[in-house]
Amino acid sequence: MIPLVKVAMPDPGLLMPALQSVLYSGQIGEGEKVYEFERVFRDHFGYPNVLSMSSGTGALHTALQLAGVGPGDEVVTTSMTAEPTNMTILHCGATPVFADVVPDSGNLSPESVAECITAKTRAIMVVHYSGVPARMEELRKVADHHGLALIEDCAHALGARYQGKPIGSLGDFAIFSLQAIKHMTTVDGGFLCLKDAKLMEKARKIRWFGLLKGTVRTEADVDIPGYKYNMNNVTATIGLAQMVGIDHVVDTFRENGLFFDRAIGKIPGLRTAAFEPCAMPSYWLSTVLSDDPSDVERRLAECGVTASKLHRPNHLHRIFSTRQWILPGLERYYRRMIHIPCGWWVTPEDRERIVQALSRG
């Protein structure tokens, strides 16, 4: 079977000597390899203020805290995401408020977001679902009009762009995931990007028990709560090796995704996820919209290709069902969508096989 997701690792001839060196260096915690990885990631993708983290979830929790989200607050967010996105809101003692999504993309509807804002709203959380950029210009205007922090969850969207800018550079905060099956993995890990450089010191304290690395522990005075969210030299070493080939990996996802957009869009009864002309997805997944997605799944299974809805809308979980959520756009999107693989492991021959299977109806 061609899998829906797959781990990408660098060439062992590059990775294994680097890993052996760091593992036996006596310096396996947070150190120079971490800071080098931060610099390389920052310069390569164009984010001015970057912190590596132990996970994308830890980065998201930190972003919410930097945005001032706390008990009694509300965060307008999406239900069409993996559960960690909204778990971090609960970790802050706040309440997720689910806005509706655009039914042809699965991304947040700016109009619905605006309708969800109340006096308790502290931030807007946007997910670029499956690597397709959300309507960021409109969402930015909504956030600015109400004086709210705009947080981008870019876990699916490494390498995506919007209006010529890298996704993750348009919000006040952004996070990236380096979890096992994302575009780039360090086994686990993440990045936090901040627009305001003045928040970097506080972010570093939150990342490591309320302390700044390098301070004399016996003389330090902790003034804010912190966590164990720092990256280590071992995962950073994997990340540095990954950076050597990351453009090729992301480009292959994108080339396959664009191929499916063109080819599947010609098949009667099928569409792929829509996006604005100013956006360029990174296609962590390719999304097919059909009146019978279960038939799409069966057709592809017959020719050895995995397809799946992958996620369950969060508002269907009891922990998030604080009230009756009316989300007609999401219901339509989820009813019709099915994800197909488009990553680096999908060959041109595989792409043709997928399209031919779907063309048979």
C-alpha cells in the first residue's frame, strides 16, 4: 500500500556520523547544535525571531501564554484540526470557541471568526489545514480590528507561502511541528516564531522552567512559570541534517499536490481543496472533495493506495463539547473530503495510477 503519510529521514551517510559525534560529545542537552539549528531554520525560511521547542504543541502553548491567554478567556479557533491545537487552549484555562470553516478548503471562515468574537476573546487561532494557506489577509484584518493576537498553527504548512511571504510570518505568533510524519522531522520537536522580538526573552523563560539558559542557577530568580519545552542537541543534529534536503522534500509534496489539483479537477464529480491565487500550499496532504468519499477510499484501496479523513473534528469530542456547535461549512467539508497521499514517496507512476483509478468513477 502507498501510505498516506511517511517518515522522511536524511541520507544515513550524512546523519549517522553527525549523530555519533553529538551522542558521545558529552553535550546532548540544549546547546550549540540547538542554536545552530535555530539560525539555519531562521535564515532558510525567513523568520526573524525563532525558538526551537520540544514539540509543536509546546510551541503553541507558549504562543498562547505570550498572547496573554488565561483562565476565563476565549480563543476563536477551528474544529478542523488535530486535537493538540485546541488542547493547548484548555492548558491555559481558556475556552475554545469554534468558528466555521470554508467548505471548499476546510480552513477558517473570516466571516465566521468575526461573528464569534466577544468581550472574552483574547486570540484567534488559525490552522493552515493540510498545508493550504487560510485567508490570512482577511483574518489579519479581523484580528487587528478587535486588537487580538493572531496565532498561526503551521504544523501542516512548512514551506507554504501567502502573498509571496512564508506562511508563519503573517501572524503575531506561529508554530511549526517537527513530529514524525510532517514535512520535516527531528523525531519530535517544533519551532515558535514571534513577530515581536521583545518577547523572545520571556519565551525563552517559558521554554525552560522560567529560567534563561546560561544563568547561574544559584543566583537566578524565577518570576514566571516555565515548562520543559526546550529542544536538545540530538534532535537538533537530526534537524540540521534534514535542512540539507528540505527544499527537495517540500518541492516534491508541492509538485504532486499541484499535479492532483490539475488532474483530479478534470474528473466529473471530484474537486480538490481550493485556495486563493496569492497562496501557494505545501500540500502535506492532497484533499479530494466528493459526494461519495467512501467510494474514493474503496477505489484507491483496490489499487494499493491509502486514503483517509485522518482527523475527527474537535467539537465532536466530549472535552470540547461545551455547547451546541452549529458549523454547517465544516459539516459539508467533512462529509465530502478524503485525503490522498502526495508526499516525497509518491512517484510519477503512482500519481498516474491514482488519477486513473479515480477516473474510472
